[in-house]
Amino acid sequence: MIRAFRGELVKLRQSTYLFGIAAVIAFMLITLVVSVTDPGPVAGDRGPAGLVLSRDGLEAADGLARSLGNVVTFLGIVVLALVSVNIGGEYRFGTIRSSAVRLPFRGRLLLGKTMALFGYLAVTVVVTVAIAAPAAQLMAGPGVDTERWWGREGVAELMLGTGSLIAASWAWATIGVLLAVLLRSAPAAIGVGIAYILPVEILAVEVAPDAAAWLPGQLIVSLARGGDNAAAQAETLVGVASWATIALVGATLVFKFRDITD
Amino acid sequence: MPMDLAVRTVGLEKRYGERVAVEALDLAVPTGRVTGFVGPNGAGKTTTIRMLLGLIRPTSGTGEVLGRPLDRPAAYLERVGALVDGPAFYPRLSGRANLAVLERLAGTRGGIERALELTGIDDRADDPVGSYSLGMRQRLALAAALLGDPELVVLDEPANGLDPAGIREIRTLLRRLADDGVTVFVSSHQLAELEHVSDHLVLLRAGALVYQGLLSSLLARRAATITARPEHAADLEALARIASDGGGHVRVRDGAVSAAGAGPAASARLNRSAHAAGITLAELTVAAPTLEEIFFGLTEDGAR
Ligand SMILES: Nc1ncnc2c1ncn2[C@@H]1O[C@H](COP(=O)(O)OP(=O)(O)O)[C@@H](O)[C@H]1O
Ligand SMILES: [Mg+2]
């Protein structure tokens, strides 16, 4: 697995992956404009664009972390696109053949690659937060009292929020891995993935609100947006981890036993 | 398995639904030689090679590669270098970086410079592969196959898209590999590309084996084509009759009689008989069959 991980690191030097970081940062800044400037007296759910906190909520210690978490849906779209391009590209360029001949343990090949992508995503989230946190302070302006963001509790919440975003990016990535392995094409995986996250899940929740408690996209979103209820968050994390495991195991099994004819 | 076979398969078969891509293939590829794997497009060469490399599972059949069972490819692939179905690279990475990915996957190191040098792409190694010509990508693919000092090199149509000079270079390289004791198994849909470099030949048609063995035995098996031109066109028919008595496939064309597949010494016999019948030959030539002719002869036999 370490072999596949190290091989993937060479590929991550491509400019696509720098653009990926830039895209996440850009989405984050757009999200923050919506989330931290000019808060109202009550919170408002903007669906995929996030949960805009009330003034009290925003000025709380976890106000910054929860606002940053609003990027999770956009983050999902970027992650799905990158992962699909990565794995779909292996099929498109035929590099899947030479890779599987050089590393015939297919499970290790796919998991090592996934681990490298995880590493890249963690760096992406950390860099994004490092830029977005001071930016949020600037955007909030003098009208919002941000003192508690930078207190002890606030910084702890920021770390936790960053961790949740990393976890969310990994979970999105596993869905991308599964779709890209199944469909063997970047455009197909991106299309299906985004169609699933946006219209399909959103409609499903409209029809059956209970589904929000277990649909993977809904769970990932709620993990990243955080909340006051630690027990509920822990449950969400378990749900996300379960889906991620299912996706990775499924992708690995398909990849392991399917002929490579591309 | 005798020690001198690098690849052996027994009844190897691959079906895609109803379609049989490779049928009951018994392969024997000798160690340390160049074996040409020839068949028209769609004959099943790539499918066979994919099975040997563990990329696809045979529908049935068994085999061994470098003494290890075919169904455990991980046990032998680290000693194998391959080019399957055309060069495959990340176009935005340089040639060198592409090789680095493969070397890291294989868990080896230090072979990149030598492979680049052997295949003569060292001066473009730092450019993105997307900017390479097809010929350069073929060479880079060859370099990739040579990483890690393999004992067996499997090359699927390495000459595709190369100009005659490039094809000659590849032949030289393959010969050099075999001289160093490396087993080379190389496919082509054109016999002419491999005719001058192969020691051993495997001919495939429609998924089935047509011939396998020494190139020289194959050449000996098929007799030459004799062309005899009588001095007077009026003697053509008589000459054709005489030629038919000698056996072989006789045709009259362009004022000459040609007899394909006649046995050895047939030309001397024809000359003598013609003379005895009072026919003077203005021309008598013996043309060795090209491998293409041999191949078509064999595959036509197979079709009957
Ligand atoms: N993945 C596949 N699905 C269905 N048929 C296939 C597949 N791969 C190859 N074939 C068929 O198997 C036959 C042999 O193909 P191939 O091995 O590529 O031949 P070659 O390499 O000699 O040109 C062809 O008829 C081809 O259409
Ligand atoms: Mg082929």
C-alpha cells in the first residue's frame, strides 16, 4: 500500500491538484461572505449554501467553525470532481494497466491511492482554513463581536471544525472512488455524483424527512456544519464512517475482481 | 514444466459472452529468446497478453509464467516488464515522472536513467508526455517495460505507429535484450515487423493457435513458388500441364506458369520435363515464400 501511496504522490504534483486547492479556497470565501457578514436575529437554512447563523450563534465560540463548515457541499463537489478525474483518468489514459502490472495487489493499489488522496485533501482543508479564518474576521467587520472565536474554547472549536471538514472531505472522496471505479470514467462519475448529492438527496429528504438521518450526503453535511449536541454529532460521525467504509470496501471488491479491459 | 519455458499455457481460453476471444491456447514461449506473437487484428493477442499479466481472468485453462501459476500473478509480475495495448501515460507529467510513478508502484528504484538511455528519449524526458509524438510514447512505453530489469518482457504491438527506422531500432533493442538472456514475447499484426528478429514464432488467428515453433522450421515447411516462362506463348498450356504433374498449385498468368507449394528440386524437374517436351524456357525463377504468404497459407488451411 505504501508503494501505491508513494506513486500517487508523484501524480499529485500536477497543476490540477493546485487548482483543486484554489477552488476550495474560492468556494470557502464565497461561503463566508454569505455566512458571516451582516447576521440577522434568526438563523436561516440556505440548503446547499449552508446554515446562516443568527447573530448570537455567529458570535458564539463555535460561530466561526460552524460558518466554515458551510462550505461542505461545495467541498463535496470539488472533491468528487478531483477524485473522479484522478481515477477516471487511470482508465482513460490506460495507466490502470501498467499500474496493475507493476503492483498486482489491486486492493493495496486502490487503497494506497486513496490514502494519498486523503493526505492531499487534509492539506487542502488545513490550507483553506488557514486562509479563511482570518478572512472571516475581516469580512465580519466591526459589526460582529468575534472575540469568542479566538478564545480558548473558540480555537478548540476551530480545530474540531477543521477536523470535521477533513473527515467530510474524506467521506466525499470515498463516494468519488466508488463511483469512478464503478463507472470507469471521470465525466460519468462527476455527473452521477453531483446529481446524487444535489437533486436526488435533496428530493429524497423533501419526500421523506427521516431519510436525512441516514442518507450519506446529509450525514456528511451535518457532520461538517457541527452543532451543539455532542451525542448527535458522535452518531453522525459513526454514520459517515459507516458509509465511507461501505463505499471503500465496495470499490475495492469491484476493483479487485473485475477484469481490466481498458 | 521444463525449465526452458518462460511461459506455458494449457487450454487457455477467454470468452466475452458468446464471443470467444481466445480458444484452447497451448502456448510455449522459450526462455531467453525473442518470440514473435503474430495474428491479424482481433486475433486475440492483446487478450492473451492481458491474461498472462493478470489483468483479466481466463474463462478456463491454466498456465505458468516464469515457473509460477498463472492465477497468482503477483508471484511473478515483479520479474516481468510489459507494454499492453499501446503506450499509457499521464499526459501532463513528464516522461521521467511517469516512469517514477511506475518505479514507486513496483517498489524498485534507480532504473529510470538506464531505461531512458536504452530507448533514447533522455533528451525529452523532462517534457510532458502529452507533447510527445506517438513514436516517442512508444519508446517511453518500452522504457517503462524495461524498468526493474525484468526477466520476461511482454510487448503488445510495440512497433505500432513507428516509422521504419523506429521499427529497426526496436528490433535491435529486442535482439540485445535476448542476447542478455531476457525472454522477449512481442506481438504484432504484421509478420514482416517481427520476421527478422524472432527466433520463435506463435501465429494466432481468430483466437486459435495456427503455428508455434522455430521460425526456421516454418520457413522450411513451405516450398517456394516457381515461375516459368516459355519462349513461345503457344507452349503455355503444355507447360502448365507438365507443371501440374509436378504437384503444387499451378496458375497461368502474364504469359508465364507459376507453381506454388511445389517440393524441393521441382524447378530442375520442370526444366528437364519442359526440355524433353521440346519447350524452351525463356525464364525460370524460384521465389522463396515471404512469411506473409506462409502465414496466409497456414491460416487458409486452418479455415478449411
Ligand atoms: N472487453 C471485451 N469485451 C468483448 N469483446 C472483447 C473484449 N476485448 C476483446 N474482445 C474481442 O476479443 C477478440 C480479440 O481481441 P484482441 O485480443 O484485442 O485482439 P488483438 O489484440 O489480436 O487485435 C476481438 O474479437 C475483440 O472484439
Ligand atoms: Mg491488440
